[in-house]
Amino acid sequence: MKRLDWYLAVNHGYTHAVLLGIPILILGLVATDGWTRAELVGWFALGGMAYGFGAFPAGWLAAQRPGETMTGGLALAAAGLALAAASPAQTGPALVICGAGLAAYHPAGMAVLAETYPDGTGRALARNGVGGNIGQVAGPLLAATWPWVGPQGVLWIFAAGAVATLLLGLGTVPAPAASAVRGRSALLALLTLPVIALQSASTFNGFAFRSVMVITPLEVEDFLANLGITAADAAPTVALLIAVATVSGIPGTLAAGRAIERYGAGVVIFVAALGVLAGVALLAGGLTGALPGGLWLAAAGMAVFGAFTYGSQPALNTRLAKLTDTEGRAVLYGFTFALRFGLSFGAPLLVLALVQWEAPQVMAGLCALAVLPSAWAWKQS
């Protein structure tokens, strides 16, 4: 792979390492720094919304200067994480700053890849997705070291990772080329049925993903607490369960890249939504006791969920790349990620608010809602 590919894969992995590491770290911050779970989940959700909705201005900036956009985002993320590490009382606002910085990668990085590999976009995005998967494995495992290095120690490591990624990328991202074909603009593309269908599928898939990946650590900790296990002792088990999903996402992402080239992105989007629902049904059954198996069944469910949820990402992004030309792609990606990521961080708050139902059941319901828009996106492809 080119140096550019390595940088984009590392940046993708770093972004997701922080986003999936923080929910594990919340357990440590609650145990050691006096924060309540509801406070930190709320601040993390706000940071996630800054991450999501920040993708739209980031996409606009990336259309002109993708390299500088990603560099600035990493610098802002490092600043937020350093603030949280140096001043525990400011951890909540610092998570919002960090989230705003992390907004830069997806609209900029995806657009650069689609422009660099116009004839092999699906495979390029799948390879890059593996970088994201590796980060999603590493982040929770690193965050699970908080009983030994302290939550602030983990935050300093995350901040150092942002600086290292920034340095790796200096001088690697080319300026965007002007489009040879001036087709529909990004604004007009947003008004077409195929894009509306795709945005709907993307948004509901994001809602399902975020509810599972943020709430599952809390539910597993409660499951283990009922067995008399403390938060510190539960941290490795919680991280490993999240890692099961992200590790299984690696072959799922690669398989999706091959399937996209063979069958098209539309059918992969729909099949992935069905797989996500099946996996979360098993997860919910294991955590609630509705099905036998306990944590072993929950782990199997997370493996199925991970393979399909991560497999859906290159399909969604490949389909989007085909719906606009180069000059409008970063803006359209920015709009898409603003919806997918920005709205998705409302999912954990929704799960916590619906106290009349068990959280795993709400997560399964959100995954079921993604099936119909995914079918619509397939039919519009």
C-alpha cells in the first residue's frame, strides 16, 4: 500500500479507537473521579453529536483542503484529550472538544480514497475499514487498562496517539483534483430518491450501531455486578466483549468488499441490516436471560453483529461515491456522516430514557428499524 493508504488507515483506526474506548473509560471515571454514569454518558453523547454534525463543515473544508482538514481535526482532538487528562473536572466539556476534532476524518478520508481509487472504490474502502476495525479493537482494550494506569493515564495515551497520527500524515494527502465531468452538484444529489434512500439506511444503521456499542458496556457491567464482580474487575471482560465485535468486523469488512464488486452495494446493505438484527437479538437474549447461554451467547451475538455492522460501512460508502462526482463528494460525505454519526449519538440517551423496557430490548428494536430503509436503499440502487 502507499504511504497515503497507511496514513488514512491509521487515522481511521485512531478515530474509532477513541470513540469506542471512551465508553469503557466511563466506567473508570465513574469509579474514581466522582462523575455519575448519566453525566458522562450525556457529555459523551454531546461530544458524539459534535463529532457527527461536525462532519458537514469538515466535508466542506475537505473539498478544498483535505489534508489540512484532517491535521486540524487531530490537533483539536489531542487538545481535548489533554484537557481531560490534566483536569478531571473538565472531562465532560473536553469530550465535546475531542468529538469535534474527530469529525474531520470520515468526510475527508473517504473522499480522498474514492478519488484515488475510482475503479476499485469498494475494495479500497474495505481495506481502509480494516484499519478502523483494528482501532476499534485496540481502543477498548487500551481503555480497559484504567485499573492499572488510571483513567487520566489512558487519556494521555489517546492524546499522544492523536499527535503521532498527525505527524504520520504530514505531506501525504494530495490536493483534490478538479472533476473532469461536471455532473450533478452535491446539493442536487441530496434531492434524488437514491440518495434519500441511502441517507435513511445510513442514519438508521448508525442509530443501531451506536446504541449497541455505547450501551453494551454498561449492560455487561451491570450483568457482572449482579454476580458480585466490581467495576475494576469487570473492565477486561467488558472490553473483550466489545473486541469480539470489532475483530469479527475485519473478515466481515473484507467479505463485504468482495461482495460489493460481485453483487453490488445495494444487496450488501440489506443483507448486513438483517445480520445486525440477528446478532443483537442473540446479544439481548444472553444479557436478559430470555435465551440460555448468558455471556457466551452475548459474545456470539456480538460476533454476528460485528461482522455485519462493519460490513455495511464499505457498502454504504461505495454506493454514496457512485452517486456524485469528485467535486461534490467530500460535501456529500460530510452531510451523510453528519446524519449517520450526529443523530446516532442520541441513541444511547434514548435507550437510557426508555426505562420501562430493558436496554437490550430497546437496542434490538433500533436494529429492527434499520431493515426497511436498507431494503429501500437496495431497491433504489
